[in-house]
Amino acid sequence: MNLAEIPLIDQHAHNLLRPEVAVGYPYAAAFTEGYDPEIINYHVRHTFFYRRSLREIAAFLECEAQEAAIVARRDSLGLEQLTRMYFSAANLEAIYLDDGLQPETILPLSWHEKLIAVQRILRLEVLAEQLIPQINDFETFVQTFNSELDPLPSGVVAFKSIACYRTGLNIQPVTEEVAATHFYNLKQQLQNQPLRLTDKPLIDFLLQQALLIAAKYRLPVQLHTGYGDPDLDLRLANPLYLRQLLESPQYRDAPLVLLHASYPYMQQAGYLASVYPQVYLDFGLAIPFLSVSGMRETIRQLLELTPTSKLMYSSDAHSIPELYYLGAKWGRQILGEVLEQAIEDCDITVSEASAIATAILRENALALYK
């Protein structure tokens, strides 16, 4: 199936790096979730993803398939022209940006809006980290946190939580009294340094405050699930830990988008999407970071149980515009291959496959995010 003509809604991605920051950012670092210098400066160049991507990028930029030649070609084009080229080649209609990833290093949403339609995803933990140092009273803090979310800020189409990174997905009910105790303990520990929120009761409490607001507006809440950088404990990134939230009736109207195919927990994520009406999935990061066979197996496993009305495209692109292009190229190609196999298996018809592709690549996101 050739899906190149279907415009993409990239429902989860991140801002590009500011040029002055990118100068000190090794090009190979964009091709790994690791951040150890030995990984970035050596091992990542021996991954299937890096080697495949270098050939694809070189072919697109019409230069030698060597990192130095690609970097030189990029520099000659400049970031804005380079990004325009990649966005155009990716046939992107809109991108939904989580601007909470290293906010001090990235270009603002307004820069991206010059090139494409942009919607904002508000990262909850970043909001909390901004407010806690400024407010001494817990009740005032909670009121301020909630007022930043309700009414919904202009341009925000979803909330996002990285609870998975900080404390895992086993989100539990937390009383205001317990949350207040942890808030005051945290305040005592602050020493005029940037706050990195890692307190589980406080994270769980704030996420559930946000879910109540999201349920009020039927606003999607994106959750990091599955693999990522070494900051998370992959054992606690299994979406099956979310049962407490999924069984809580007060959050039923808040759609939960499990990001990154929950890799390597694809079948578990697919099961949740098949039995809980509020659960949706995407396959960004897994595509394009895995091998070709790995990407194919990821989408195949997601679709074993997942209703096709609940699966969405994203790139999880960040830092460099190449990742938008690579995600689009392989998202379309692998989805087409899996759907072709499903036709051969008699799971679906040719006409159904075409409708499913359009739904996954754009229509499901447009419907969910309204």
C-alpha cells in the first residue's frame, strides 16, 4: 500500500533545539535514548536505526552517506530551510508539541508555527516544578495548579504526564493530607536549585487532579509508557499498572493515550485498548527507532487486539527535524505492510485497509483531539 498521499497528524512530538544549543549536541545523540558519552560517541553508530537513517538522510539531502557530510550539508541549508524540506517531504498536516522536554534548550512553539499548524501538549510535571518553589502554602499551590489547567489554556489539546519516568505507572489514590505532608517536606528540602519532582505521592496526587479536569472537558491525557531513556525503570513502565486509574469511574471521561506503543509491552497495551473505552495508543518512538522487522512486529502486535479506531500515528520527533521525516517515512511504510498482510490473512478487505490507514494516520487524532 502506498500511503504517501495521506496527510499526517503527528499527535506527539517535541520542539527542535535552538541552533546555539544544537552546535554542542552530537548529531548521533538524536538516534538513541541513551545519554552516556560512550553510547553517544561510539555504540549508537552501530545500531540498525542509525545506519539505516544515515543512508535515508543522505539520499534526501543528496550527499555522501557519512555523518560529517550530512552535518556539513545541514549547516549549508540552515535550520529553517532544512525543517521546511523535511516537513514537506513528510506530508505533515499538523504537529502536537509537548514543549516540556528540556524547555530551556528548545525553540518556542511560535518558531514551529511559522512552518506548520501546531497545537500544544501541556506537561503536568513541568507546571508543578514551576509552581512549587513560588508557593509556600499547599492549598494555594493546588488551587493555582488547577487554575492553570481549568479553564483550558488556549491552544492546549492535551495534558501529558511523565509519571512513568519519575515514579512508575502504579498510580495510587492519595489524600490531600498525605499530599500536603509531602509538599511541605519537599519545600523544606529545596535549596535554591531547580526542582526535579520525584515524590511519588505528590506526582500521583497531581496527575489525578489533572485527570478530574481532563474528564470534565473530555481532554486527552498522554502518558509516557514503555521504554525511554535510562531515567525510567522499565519494569514500572508496563501499562498494566494503570488498572487503578482505569477502574476509577471519576476518570472515565478522560481519554488516556499510551505513548510509544508501550514497547516492549505492545500486547499489554493492545489488551487495555480493547477492553477500556478510554484507552488509546500510538506508536511513535518505536517507529522509527527500531529495526525494520522490529517496527513491523510492533504494529502487528498492537493490532492483534487494538480496535483500529484507537491507534494513532506520532513520530516522537525531538531536537532535529530528520526525526519527523524518518517517522513519517517508516510509519507509512510499515503500517502499509502490516495492512497488506492483514488483507492476505483475510482479516480485512482492501477497502477496509485504506480506511484504516487514513484513520490511524490522521482521522483518529482529529476525532480524539477535536
